[in-house]
Amino acid sequence: MRAKLLPTTITTAAVFCLGGCYPTLLTSRPEARIVVTHESGAPLEGATVTLGTMEWHGIVGQNTLENFLTDREGKVGFGAQHEWATQLMLPDGDTRYSWSLCFSKPGFEAIPMTQIDFSKPIEVTMYPSEVPSECEWPQSGYTPRVKLREGRWIEVAGGEWQSNPGIAMMLDQAIRPAMEASAREQGVKLHSWSQYRFQYQTGGKNAARESYILIHALCRAPEAVDLTQAFYSEPDEGACFFDTKYTLQSWADQPPPAFTPLAIVGDKG
């Protein structure tokens, strides 16, 4: 039987080679270990963790959503899944997968996540919200949106290069852990994270290599103030207003992107 199967196997492989295609075993869903907590540090039970799986065929994709609930310990996990795919050696003939996550629970601010390292536990802190907040996946897109979080980022006029809509969400995902770590190191007590809004402005002589983003956090501002025109702060004894700068990495020989330590601002208005 083995002798009979061998020529068939060779013939099949030859057909794949001559036809410009080949089979590949792809990860269609990664393994994940997730822990969700309240801002107090307590486990958050009953939070919905939505996994968006985008199956790409060239530049066209279809998104599939799966929902999971955290247990009493605020934990949820799911196992990896794999699929065979035939890869065509054509511009739009490849198949690949990408993933996004979004965390939601009534009474809390939903959190989108696109830059995900599934190789280690994913830790997420959720914050109370007085207004409804939910995850949305655009019909033609693969990135989850949370309008409440998007509205918190305000671009200040006068930047040195053109930003794009994805920059704010990239910063939103990365800034909280960086600023909370910086605050602990400095002995600074931050406000509840859900209170902050962020003004930002692009800078740098060369957007391709020396670019950065100035970020100004504020937890209050008069309604009459136009936050798109200038950075705003007022006298404050706490950490209602602070600054940081995010340096970008455009080339492999540059340091990884990073935030500078938070610097409390007393009055810039």
C-alpha cells in the first residue's frame, strides 16, 4: 500500500509546484490567556471579550466575531485553531489571518485592542463609565471602534506632518500602562483613567525618521475652550494635567517606540 501511495504523493506535489500554489497550515485562531480587572485591582466577572478574526485573501478580508465571558477570577481563555489553506503565487492569492480584541461590560468603558502579543497573558483594566460604551466593528473594516475612546483624543492644529485616524487608537492602547508605570516610579497618584482626555500634536523635522507626537493629558477643561487650537491646562496640585512625548520608530536601526516619563504640568493655559 505504501508503495502505491508514494507516486501519488509525488504527483500531487508536482502539480502544486507547476500550478504555482502550495498548501499551508495556518493558525486561524491563536491561543489566549486573558485577565480582566476593575481599576481597583479586583477581578471583573462577566466582562465580554470579543475576538475578531479577519481572514484575508490578498487585500480582501472577512471578519468573524466570537464572544467569551470572564469567570469569577476575571479570567477567560481559548485554544488555538488551525486551518489548511492553498496559497496561490499571485498578488491576491495568499491567505492569512489577523486578530483584534474588544472588552466590554455594562457600566464600563469598552476597550479595543489591535496590537496583541498572544504569547503571554493579556492583562486589561476596565474603568467605570457613566455613558454607554460598546465595541463596534465597521462592516468593511477589521479594527474595533469605541467612539467614547476615539472622542477622547483631540489633535491640536499646527503639527509638522499629517497624522492618520489610526494614530490615536495606537496611542490609546499603549499610553495607559506606560503612564501608570511612570507614575508609580515617581510616586504620583493619577486620577481615574476614564477621566482623562488627550490633546496631541505631531512634530519632528523629518516625518520619516525623526518624528514624534506630543501628548498633553487633561482631566477637565471649560466647555468654551477649543482644544483643537492649543494645549490647555490650569493651576492644579495633582496630576490632572501631564505631558509626555511618544517617539516613533520608522527604521529598524532606531530605538523602539516609547513614551517619555510623564511630567506634571501646573499651568500652560
